[in-house]
Amino acid sequence: MKKILIIIVAIVIISNLPLFNFFFQENYTYSNIDGSFYYNEEGGKGKSFEGCQRKYAYFLETHPDIKDKTLYRTFTIKPWRFWEWYQMIFHHKRFSLTYLEEK
Amino acid sequence: MKTKLISMLLLLSMIISCKKDQQSVNSKSALQNSDSLQTLSLAQVKDWYGKNASTPSNTNSLNATSTAGSNKTFALSSVPFAWEKAQSVNNTKGNYWLVYLDGQPKFKNVKQGYRKLAFIRDSTGKIQSRILEIIPDAIYLQRKQKATVADFTGRVFIYDQNYKLISGDVYGNGKLMGKIKPKLTSSATTQTSTTQPSKFQTDEVSVQQDCQWNDSSYIDGDGVFTVYSELDCTTTIYDDGGGSGGGGGYTGSTGDAGGGGGGTGSSSSPASQPSNLPGENKDAVNPKALMKCFGNITDPNAKMTVTVYVEEPWPGTSFDIGPNSVGHVAIGLTKSSGSTSITQTVGFYPNATGYAKLNAPSKIVDNGGDLNYNVSISYSVSATQFNQITNYVANPPGTYDLNTFNCTNFVSSACQAGGITIPDAMGVVGLNGATMSLDKAMTPAHLGGSIEDMKGQSNVNTTGGYTPNSSGPCN
């Protein structure tokens, strides 16, 4: 029993290693209310939520007439994806954004 | 402790089972209403098929019968399928058998969906066959990657054994939301016929359903242009507001009461690979439109720079995998003249998800402003070199391969097109068991390491930073 528990914990830990981000991490996507800004994180390939925030700040600078400046997440939260628990715990900011369904 | 562990395992198995195919399911299909009466064995089906599919003189033969609406004849016996893959599907009245058929329908000018052959018993107990053309909605398939019965969205066309369209169903999120019937006269392709409003009213709201038969067409899996009529319904809810104001309405597609459908056999079937749809990858950019901007600055007196940005997987080491996963390499192109400057920073990506990223169609993504690179190297180039590089970037290779042609290869090849050789990016990435040799590939880690080794040179940056914003596309 102890062995099984160790195996399960090991699977969860290993699946959360950055090695698997490229393959398994969801391409978290974001948008503003009218879709004129859209960002895809491209899991494990140079992009990040911080990068998204930078891009959105630049977008707002260049589009000062945008009224709703809120950034929304367009991905749904899937807590059962144990291989993304690391992201949910240590990079939880992106998950606290308001959800906007993609049209 | 033991109980907790068992509970944990149960929970895990439930999670895993959530991902399992919902194929084995049964009855919520277009054939549910067919007249299956009792258990139908595969031997009976084979026997019936042997007699009917190979006897040309039989009037009920599956051979050489004219396809409705065309002069083409259809011979089912000429369409190969594998009996060993036949599946028995249960419904409330017994069971029916399904086999996959080769051939693909062409819907909206795109080959999509798949075909199945169903063997059923009719109300008289006779065996009959039905050809099903299942066309998942393209956007639904793009999002889900796989069609399942539970949430099937798309169309199911049902043909008789002579390949004559009998009927069909339109599903939305697993619910029946429309019907399909053969178009008897093929005069128009998009014409609205009768409207059949039905009204349901409560004290405060009234619900009105408007259904319209719309004519449309597609090319069936046998290559025949098929015109059909589709019953599309919309539901409008008028809220009387309980006496305080009013008006307002909500319009949306309806699910037929008691529907509960799903594409017949639309489970883990070999649905065609989802094709790329316009706007599907909103982050992908048109490299031609980006490169076109450089034409806004004339070459004479212009200064042109090419910069290679590397985000190392594990900065400072040569590990190919690290906190930054596999890392990334992007190329930055800048053309300046006087106070005008245009910069485009792009990267080469797989246009896929999951394991498919190993080898997938490629896409160019704007890496301007958001790539946190560790090292970079810049080159001043001539107008000729710059144009050669922009030409290469504007027409990138169509396939991404993690080992043989990844983001590093792309940047290396782009620079090579302009006669620039970037620092050595080749490194050992594994052992090839088949050839008993070391597998080598260009990687961000090795390129980053080589650039770090050049620290001190004026064109090398080892302090990192964020890539400059791209100027965006030009039309």
C-alpha cells in the first residue's frame, strides 16, 4: 500500500515537471471583452502569463480608447488535471481572472 | 490509512474513467427509432450480407443501384470494410451492428467526417443496412479533438442500402436540434420553405419556436452531390416581466424535447483530423503581412539588424530541459531609417497540442514583447541579406518537428538564407537505439550555451531581457 501511495505521489510530481509543460500544459488563452486582444501561452515555449500581462499593457497603451480594460481568461479551470497542479498552486494568478467564454 | 488509500485510488480511477471513450454506449442514436426487434448476431449479418451484397440480380441487391439524384450507381460490395472491427450497439429494442466504411464526405468544400455501415432489423424482422455519414461540426471537432456521443455536435445523414438519402439528424451538444430530409426537387440550394411556429405560454413568459426547412447540399462519401433539406429551429423566449416592464427576448437554438441524441457511433471513431479553421489559431500571425512592413522603409540609408533571442531551458546550463521547459529561440528583424523604425520578432511553433507537437504543421507566432530571453546575438546586415532573411521568414517551412526542424532550426535557416551562420546550436539530445549512435539536434540550450561562450563581444547580450514589441502586420 505504501508503495502504491509513493507511486501515485511520484506520478503527480513527475507530471508537473516542466519537461511535460511543452506537451501537456494547456495553452492558456486570454482575451479582452471584445476579442481585439488575444493571447495564447503556448505551453513551455517561451510564453507565460507574465508575458501576456506585458503584451496586454502594451495593447492598452496603443489602444487608449478601449473602455473595458479587463483581461479575461478564456480557458476553463480543470482541477482534475493533476499535471497542472503546480501551475494552479504556484502560478495561480491566471486562474483568478474572470472567465470569458470564447465565441 | 488503508481506507483513505482505497478512497484515493477510487477517486483516481474515477478521474481516469472520465477520459475514457464514451463509445460503448448504446442507444442514443439516430437508429434508436429504427425497428430493431431482437438480438442480431454477427453471423446473421454476415450471412445476409453475403447473399445480398454479392447477388447482382437481386432486386434488393446492394449492387449496382442508382444513387438518388445522380446517374451514378452504387455498389456496396466495392466498399471495403473489416468485419473483425464490427461493433454491436445496443438500443432499447435489441441491437444493431456497425462497421466503418472507407471514403469521406465533403462538406462545405472540406473533406470531413466519416462513414459507417449499420445492419438493423426492421419491424418485420428483416435485416437491412443503412449507410451513415457522420459529419461533426468543424468547430466542435477543433475544440474537442474527438467526437463523443454525449456532446456530439454535427450532422448524421442516413442512407438506405442503395445510397439514397432517407433522413438525418442535426445534433447540438448531444441533443437533437434539427432534422434532415432529402430534397425532392433540386431547384435551389439555399431556399427557405415553410415556417412552423409553435407556441408555449406561461403567466410571465411565452416561448415561441420557429422551425424552417433550409435547403443545402454536400458531396456524400460516394462522391455524389447531394441536396437535402434541414429543419433548423430557433426558440425565442418573450419575458412579460410579471407586470413590471417587459419585452426582451432570448433567441437560441433549441434542443428538441426529449431529444438526447448524439451522433450514431460518433464516439472514438476515426473522425478526420480537424483541419485548421480561419481564426482558429488567433495567435498565429501571417508572416507575409509582418514582413511586408519592411517595404515601408526604403533600402538606401536604412540600417538593418537581425537578432537571435534565446530563452534557455535552464539558463546557465546546457540542459535541454529545465524550468523553462524546452526553451525557445526567436528571430528579431529591425529596419530603421531616420526616426522610423520597424521591428518584427517572431518564432516558429507547432500548430498542435499534446504529443502531436512532436511533429505538426507549423505556425509563426509573434514573440515581440513577451519572450523573456536569457541571451541574444545581433548582426548588422546588408539590404540584400535582410531581404533574403525576410523572404525566408515570410515563407516558413510547413512542418515543425521537435528533433529535426524546431524553432532553433528555423532561426538558423533564416539567418543562413541571408548568409549568416549563427553560433553552434547542435548538441546531443539522446541515444538512437536503432543505429547505436548519438542523436543530435539543434536546441535552444546549445545555442544559448554557444552564445554565452561569446560573452564580451559587442553584439552579444548575456544579461537577457524581454524582446522588443513587434510593429504588427501591414496589409
